[in-house]
Amino acid sequence: MDAKNKRLIGIVLVVMIMLSVPLVAMKFTNEVKWSGFDFVIAGVLLLGTGLLCEFVLRKVKRWEYRIALCAAILFALFIVWAELAVGLIGTPFAGS
């Protein structure tokens, strides 16, 4: 198994671990109230971001561009996540 395939497996495992955190938290506190749809959206966002960064790492040759593109992808994830969580921008998709 080459390093590229190990990274893909790592991305999937990290997403699974990250999604298990709110699932475990829901068992210990009433502060976390995620529905199944919330888990699906979070999974799509996290996995999509990871796979998009992997695509950039495979296709872009210059490391400066790799860093800049992956940083932009992660910034976009942060903005979308913040909007869905607390309504940072105020779109109709904003959370409460």
C-alpha cells in the first residue's frame, strides 16, 4: 500500500473519529443536540474537505500552491461550519 492510499484511509478514519465526539458527548450531556441530518452534513463537509485537500496534494506540484489551496479549503470549511452552527453571516441556513 502506497502513501497516497494510506492518506485516504487516514482521512476517512479521522472523519469517523471526529464524528464520534459529538455522538459520545450526547450520551453525557444535554448540551449537544445533533440529529441524524446534522451528522450527515458534518460528514459530507469533513470528508469533502479532506478529499479535496488530498486532490490538491496529488495534482498540484509546487508546495507553495499546495499550502495556499489547502489553507483556502480549510478556511471555506470554517466559514461554512460557523454559518451552520451560529449564523455568522446570516444566511437562511444559519443555526441558532
